[in-house]
Amino acid sequence: MGVPEQLAERMSMAEQHEYLRAKFSRRTMIRGGAVTLGAVAGGAFVPGAVAQAATPTRTFASAESVDGALVAPFGRHLAYGNDARTEMTVSWQVPVAVKKPFIRIGARPWDLSRKIEAEVRTLYTPAGVGASGDHTQYYLHAKLTHLRPGQTYYYGVGHQGFDPAEPHLTGTLGTFTTAPAHKKPFTFTAFGDQGVSYHGLANDSLLLGQNPAFHLHAGDIAYADPAGQGKSADTGFDSRVWDQFLAQTESVAKSVPWMVSYGNHDMEAWYSPNGYGGEEARFTLPDNGPDKKHLPGVYSFVHGNTAIISLDPNDVSFEIPANLGISGGTQTTWFEGQLKKYRAAKDIDFVIVFFHHCAYCTSTAHASEGGVRQEWVPLFEKYQVDLVINGHNHQYERTDVIKGDKVAKKLPIGGTAYPETEGVVYVTAGAAGRSLYAFSAPDSYEGHLNEQESVASFVNTKDGKVDETVAWSRVRYLNYSFLRVDVEPAARGHYARLKVSGIAESGDRIDHFTVARRAK
């Protein structure tokens, strides 16, 4: 991305950002200000506070010459707000600058009279920063609040010259459904490390068939930076990969909230000191985390009886330390506060945590992250986290029930874990689309068991890789796959259940187990 390799080796993300900004002429810098969300006619939908992108924005010099009728939006993707019952953000992209972008929304496809102006965030990447040349991207966001819980809405996105309410454009409409006000059964899906590929597209097509309420993407989203080392030296960075990714993902994300967490391939030094300025332009996530300036991918939301927490392991990674310590400990403090709050809440049974780097994995590529074990595993165990979902390693692996770095209980395929008394189960679901890694032990999955008493692996520590031999690797599957979780509430005192399944790109089930907890 333009930083000499010998410098990038010892620079933090913030130092690389400063170097790049100083290197390129001020004439190539982005200028102008953000367009904010507009008011809502009739007050039916009230846009929330505008989330300021970490990058400056560019004025639309070409807006006067572009006929909006010739420009179609693409790359629609949804995200819950802080309250998943009443808030949703719709985001999309246009290939060139347009005038007066907006969203139309209503409870019926023929009633889209409510019109809300959209916020515009632009990203400018000058020639010499990576491989994409002189390139400007235009991202649009409309944050909707005061929605009804459990309600399905129809929406269309447009701009001057392109109105989705016109009869010939009603095929561009999308839908979304807010989270329910009370406990109800639901399904969600999860994976990490997708990128742009045939396999990524195939997994997306299978996701739709699961009818998920939302999807968790556990980091390494598009792979615009293919190196993923948090270094800007000649990495082949290409910002246009994001255009391809959002177009690929739209088939699911236009109707299913696509909740992302950030991984090592998501740090892009040009846009901001923390490396996340590009993501802040492309995504609008809940802003209830501890430090939006440094950690925009850290947040939580609640759907029914389940709390979901997204963490940023770049902050604690010994393996890839470009952002190591960026929060100064505030992330871990906030995380413990969230765990205390959700465990005390009378209407929340399950707490699920997702993030990129693995706490426990036997991949020969990245294996386990010692920083995660040091900072967060004690909290997982103290607060009896029900399920931890990771990516980073491009394969499917599921552990036994773990406590104190050891097997607390063997969890065979089809087994049940009780986190209140036993420990935590960890799933690596990093085979969403990128090239696969390898295991040191044979595959062992549903219908193809080859269990091993011990597996050779390693953990990344502050002093480097440390070899370890582990007994907790229960399921290993080296092919493309994703995770499906069916949440089944229960009456107070009875067991609520998470029914967790690993699903291969072929549609075959490769793993299944249950997490059970007494409902409040």
C-alpha cells in the first residue's frame, strides 16, 4: 500500500497511516463534508444520529453531469442499530456521484410514500496506494428508528432520476424484519473469511435457504488487502474488491442484517490511523461499544432471548500486532461489563460472542491466539458464555467443552453442553470462501469420524509460537462451510437450547451439537 517493507515491519497502523498521508500530495487528498440524514415527513421514521466516517469526504464535482436515470444502486446491506427491535440501517453503493439519494420505506410494497434522505460517505484512493489507481467509491446509509418490533418492512433505495416507487423499478425493492419484542424461536448463521469467489457465492446461496434472522461475519470480510499482516508494503491492496464483495453479498444482505466483526485483512492503513476508516464508510454498525474512534467493530445487540457481542481481536493479537493495545484495555473492561449486564438481565438466556482470531484451533496456519486466551477466555468462563464463534483459520473446527485450557467434557457429534456447570464450546467457521488451510490431524466430521486422542498444534504468544499438544479438537472439516444456529426458547426453569450445526457448501451437515441452559 506504499510503505517500504522494512518500515512497515515495525510500524503500527497509526504510523503507517501517517506515513501514507505525508507521502501523497495534498492535491490528491479528499475534500468536502458529509451529507447528513434528512428529516422524515410526518415523523413516522426518525433517523438516528449520523455516524461520522473516520475518513474525510469528497465533493461531488461530477454530480452536475450525471443523469441519475442511468445509475442503479447496488451492494445493499442491512445492519441492526443499538436496539434490534426498533432500529435498522440500510446501506448501499452507487458507481458515480448522484444527486439527492434517499430511501423509501413502508409496511406494503405499494405504499412507499415515506421518503428519507440518505447520508453519503465517500472514499478516495489515489494512484499509488495499492493496485486500484485513482478511485472514488460512494457509499450511502439511511438509519431508521422508531420501527415496530417483529415487523416486516419494504424498502427501495434511489436518487434523483431513479425512484424505486416507479412501476418499472419495483423489482428493485427489498425487505427486512426487525427483532421481536419477546422470546421467539429463530435461526441465525455465521462464518468468517469470505472474500470474493465462487465458494463465497455458493455459501451465500445456501444462507438464504436457512431463513436466518441475521448473519454474523467473523472478520476478514472482502480481502481488499490480500496480505492481512497489518502492513502496507506492496500488499496488492485494491479498494475495488469491496465493490465486488458487496455486489456478491447483496443477495442475502439486502434482507438479512449482515453483522460484521473486523479481522486482520480489514485493517487498511490509508483511510484512518486505526485502519478501519474504509469499513466505517461502508458499514453502519451499532455504536454502543467502548471506543468508536479506535474500535468501531466492537458492539452488542439483542435478538429475542439471545445477546450477541462483537469483539476486535486485533487489539489483543500477538500474532499480528499492528493494532495491539489500541484500546488501552478499555475493550476488555467494556466486555466484562456487557457480560455482567446480560447475565443479570431477566429476559436474556444466551450470550454468544463472535470475533476473528481463534481462542482454540489446530490449523497449521494461524492456530490459536494467545492474546485472546490471556484477555478474554477467563471472562468467557467466569460468565459462562454459551458459544464462541471465530474465523481466521480457513476451515471448520469445533472443540469439546473447555475450561482452564483443558477438556472439561468430551462433546461428541450430537452431544449437549451445559455451560452453567461445564465450560465453553468454541467453533472456528472460517471456510466461507477463501482458499483453505490445513490440519495436522485427519478430518473428523459427521459421517466421517476419525477421532484423535491428541493433536499437535501451537499458540501465538508475546514471545512467538509455542508448540502444544491438545485433546480438545473434536470436529475437523477441511472444506467450505458455515454455521447455522437454531435458538429455541423455553418456559422459565426449563431448558432453552441452541441447536448448532455445521453446514458444508454441498448442503450436507458436518456437525451438530446442543447448548442447553435453564431459561429465566
